[in-house]
Amino acid sequence: MKSQISEEKQQRLNKLQKIRESGINPYPEKFDKRENLAVAKLSKIGAKVQTAGRLMTLRDMGKITFAHLQDFTDRMQIVFKEEEIGKEEYKNILKTVDLGDFIGVEGEIFKTQKGEISVLVKKYQFLGKALLPMPEKWHGLQDQEAKYRQRYLDLIANRETLERFAFRSHLIKKIREFYWSEGFIEVETPVLSLTASGALARPFKTHHEALDMPLYLRIAPETYLKEAIVGGFEKVFELGRCFRNEGIDPSHLQDFTMVEHYAAYWNYEDNIKFTEKMLSQLIKNLFGKTKTTVIDRNDKEVEIDFHPPFARVTFRDLLKKDCGIDIDQFETAEELRKEIKKQKIEIEDAGQLGRGNLIDELYKKVSRPKLLGPIFLVAHPTDVSPLARGNDENPKIVDRFQLVVAGWEITNAYSELVDPLEQDKRFNEQAKAKKAGDKDAHDKDDDYILAMKYGMPPISGFGMGIDRLVTLLTKQSNLKDTVLFPLMRPKE
């Protein structure tokens, strides 16, 4: 196979040389593409068009050659006839053009004997030489790893992939439009930070050469966005990349895209209503109705209805139902570990986890895969939510919710903790857990505590994983299928 590719590459290099020797620039500056292929296909018979694309098929029938061009919008047949472009020019096409090359054509719309709308080429221009052949002669890139490593080939060969990423872009646009329509302002916060704060996760560490100091890639923009509220903004959101140095699985990536927002004077109940409104409108705008089919965590198709209101279940009740453990009865990590072991539930690194992360891992093990939804998981234990506001009636829980759909955690939101003294106390507890071996525990963020001490209004915040939402709505089972260029280990 390698020798075959090497031979074809040499043939293409030879053709490239012939193009140059004929005085034609194989990589010209530009081309006046007046119609895309989708528009050209809708043109009336006899209409003049000037379009361009990548050559996908080429069939020489003697004095007539049928080919197909492909661009972002569509694929369309073009037809070269010797009598239309001249004998020498016609021969030159067959001698120099390969599948994968870019060409521009001027011509007239007509219908072939088989009824296919096509362009009868009057003139053509060479626009770009492909020096390597596509895998399997354009029959589609099938190898999954190759799709991730060389996404450009996947996009060319598999139309469904291209449409999936166009859908992602359209979804992000609609999310931004919704936020602006609801009075939110988009802001940008640092990716490099002195402290890894905003979520329970391991950070990526880096070094700032000019300042000669260690820094972290942000695990969330949370604390900065809340500092914007301190400064006077009332409704802010950010859509951007975050980084968590955790394990890879179909529902987790180290670098991912999320949207976070914070609203002054809201509580988590306001955010629940906002979430229901946003998702129901998004789904209806995208699919024409609030019902859509998704893939659950067992790779089965299920229909989900996003018509509000969504169901709710408390963290405690869910765990009691699924494994019989009442987390309120076990106030320390050690007590809870013993009960988990007694129930013969295996949790990785259980001995190193603090109570909060231990509860979270228990939920992920016994409950999350069963949730169909959309359902709000509410009343999280305080240990799991060091930045969330405690419930006024029950100090063991916080006013928080997560939206789960088909086993995927899509959103995370809560009434924010705005008491600087209580926040400082919780940060200290997280620091103790980190020192005891919990690598996902929060670092202490003194700059954020300082900002809090200048006064904060009531706030509710929200985070939603864009990759997960796209994965869910495009019926994929792996986040890498909705990330254009996922990180891969080098082959060598």
C-alpha cells in the first residue's frame, strides 16, 4: 500500500511539473467564485455560472468527461466536452488533473440524458494541486483514529461529519443570540491564572517565562466572572475553552468548550427557569419541535422531550434509591468509605478522596447512567459544592442543580456563595482535603476572597458543556466526534 501511494504521489508531482512548464500557476492567488454549488444546482437551464470546488470524481468517456465538484454547500456534476473547450485543452485536463485537485469552471447549466443537473464547462482554471490521494479513492474515511488525527480528510470524505460541525457552529450562534436577547453581556476572562479555581478538577500547570512564575490553565472562568459582578456588571456570560488535567473517556476531554453565566439578584430557581427556557427554545429552533432523538450512555436511541418544566430529584433521594446509602448518615469520608465498601461498590482511588468527591464518584457510579431526563439533580451536599450557597433550611446541602439528559451531565448551576468569611472557611477545608491526597480539591483563591470582601449582591451562576450538548443532539457517543481537532497521542 505504501509503495502504491508513493508511486501515485510521484505521478502527481510529475503532473505538477507539467502544469508549471506550461506556464500555469498551480496555486493561483484567487478565483472569482460567483455561485456556490448549491446555488448553481438550483439555477435555470441555460443559466451562466462560475463556480469552483474540489474534484471528487472523474470519468473519461472519450471525447466527453464527467466529473463532480464538491464545496462546503453541495456536490455537483460538471461535464467537459472536447468540442466545447478544444482538443488540446481537453487533452491537457486529462494529463494534469487528479482527484482532490481544486478547479474553477465557467459554463452553462444543462440536464444530462439521465436527468442530472450539470455544468457544461466552457472554460476552466486550475486552482490547487493535491499531492496525496484521498484514502480509498473517496469511498469514505472509515478508520476512527484516522478521522481524529486527520479531521480534514474526514470532512472531505464524509458529508455527515461536515454537517455535524456546521450544526455545532450554528448551535453556538443560537446560544449567543439567546443570551443577548435575555440581557446578558459577553465578556472575556483570563485563561492563565495564578490559582486553579472554579471547579473540582486537576489543573494543567505551566510557567510564565517573562514573569518567572508558575501559572495554571483555567479549569473554569467562574471566579473572574463573579468578580465582574462585584465590579458592577449584572448579567455576564463567557463562551470559551477550559482545561482539566483528568482522564480521557467518551464523556471527558482535557480541553473543552463551555458557556458560563452569572446573574445578579437571581437564585438557582431563577436559573432553573432560564435553563428550561433556553434549552426548549434552542431545541425547537434547531429541530422544529421540543422532542428529539439522542443516544444514551448505552448507545441506544431514546426520545427526549425538552418541553418545560423538567423533572427534579434530590441528590440524597437518588442515591438512597439506587444503592441504599443515605449520605446524611455518614458525616466523614472514612464513614462513607466503609459503607461503600460494605455495599461492594468499587470506586477508583476511594481512599484518597474527600467526602465531597467520594459522594460525587458514588453518584457517577450508581445513578448517573440510569437518568434519562431531562431531569434536574438538586440539593447537593455542601462538600460537593465549595462555591455554592448553603440552603437556608438545611446547612448540609446547597442550592444547586445539574441537568442530566440520557446519562450526560449538561449543565451545572447554583445560587452563589457571596459570604467571604464562609467562602474562606470552605477554601481552607478544600486545602486540607488536597493536602490529604485529593488532587481534585480546590486551591485557596485569596484574590477572589479579597474581591468578595468588597461586597457582592445575591448571584446565581450556570455552566454548560458545549461539546456534551452537541454530542447529545447529533446522536454521537464520544465527545471527540464533535470536537474538530481533538488532542491525540503522537504516533511515534
